[in-house]
Amino acid sequence: MLERLRAIDWSDDSAAIDHAKSRALLMREHLRRSALWARTYRVERAWPFFDIAEHVDAELQTPPDVSAEVEEVLAGLAPTSLKRTCRAAIRWAVLRDAHDDLPADLPDPYEPLLLMYERGGGYFLEEYLDLNGVMIRLGTVESNASAPAFLTLAAATLDALDAEGLITYYAKVSEGYPRHNPRGIVRRRIDEGQTCDEAFTRRLSWEPTEYLKLYELGHNEVDHVKITEIEAAAFIESVTTKILGSPRVAP
């Protein structure tokens, strides 16, 4: 965990912009997971950026030499809550080594946040969460705890979600191919007034498609429905797994 923190380039603004969409999804997933832990241990007032291990085992301590190295890594970083999450991630690793009785139904709270850091650095917290490329609402414990889960954290999946412009995803559906297991997915990107339609192919890349334009002209033998980024990510990861085997977890 310490080596991961050491490797982060906290000032890579271009990476933050390039990975804006995946970083937003990762932050939302961290907020969801931390809300679940906060609710379980009845520490909602500590949410969102807090040391979960402190509430699971208050006597647990990070080894002094590790703490000293963490502070070297965090020197000069802001905001304070970002530093708190990094210390908390280290302490969480200590907690996992010390306990085999953690709630099995609760997910790792810090992995999405660490992945987000690794894909372009940190954030600033004002009226909105500013991820240096996208801004999202913080919300509440309850709104985040009830949000859809984003569980597809492999590097290739996250990369496939990152693209410029306003993006709408569609699943191609027909008999035997429902929304949760479609024939394929396509996306429409609108960027600086230009519209680009792309399909995710078995070459594991987005390639130009005429499907949506042909559908609008009446060539509608194969129907489609609008889907979310999370649903698109699940399809991308399932195709990648079928072709390449188990996906590599980011970064």
C-alpha cells in the first residue's frame, strides 16, 4: 500500500483530464462503500473521508516506521481529507492483516479511491468534489449507500470508459439477448459539435459504427436501449474476460 502511494503522481493534471470519466466513477464507488461502512458502524457523522479502521479496532496502530514514511509521501499535499484517506488506507491494510473477522458483505472501502488517485492524483472539496477534470456532488450517506455499485475495476475497463465529450451508451437487444446480456454495446459521443458513433468490438476497442444512423433511417432489425456507464463497464469487462481471461486490476 505504501509503495502504491509513493508511485502516485499527484500533479499529473493531464492524466486527471484524460481519465475524468473513470475517476468520477471510482470516486462515486468509494463514497458508496464508505457510506456502507459508516452506516454499519453507526458513524455517519464521520463520513465521507474518514479512517474506517479506527472504528473497527480503535487500538490498532500503524507501525511507527511506516507512519513516518507515509508522512514523507503526504508532505505538501492538500486537502487535509486527502491526507486522511491515505493514512486510513495504510491503516486499513494493517487492519486486514490483523483481522480475519471483518464483515464479509462489505467491500474494500479504499481500493476505488486508490485507483482514482493512481489515474490522475487527488481532489479538492468545495461545494462540489472537484476531481480536476470533472465535478460531482457529494450527496449524503443514504444517497450514496443506495447508489448502484461500480464493481468493474480492471484497468482495461476503466480505460475503455475514458473518452472526451458527452457520451450516451446503448445496448443492442433482441430475443435471447436482454439488457443485462446484450448482443453488443454502442456509444454516441458528442464533442465540440461533432457526433461520433462507436461500437465496442471483439478487438477490445471502440470502432466506428453506422448502427445508430441506420436505425434512425428504419433499419431496425436489431433494437437497442439506453444504458448507464456502469452497465457498459460490465459488458466491456465480460467481453475482455472471455477473450483474455481474468482482467488485470488497475492501475
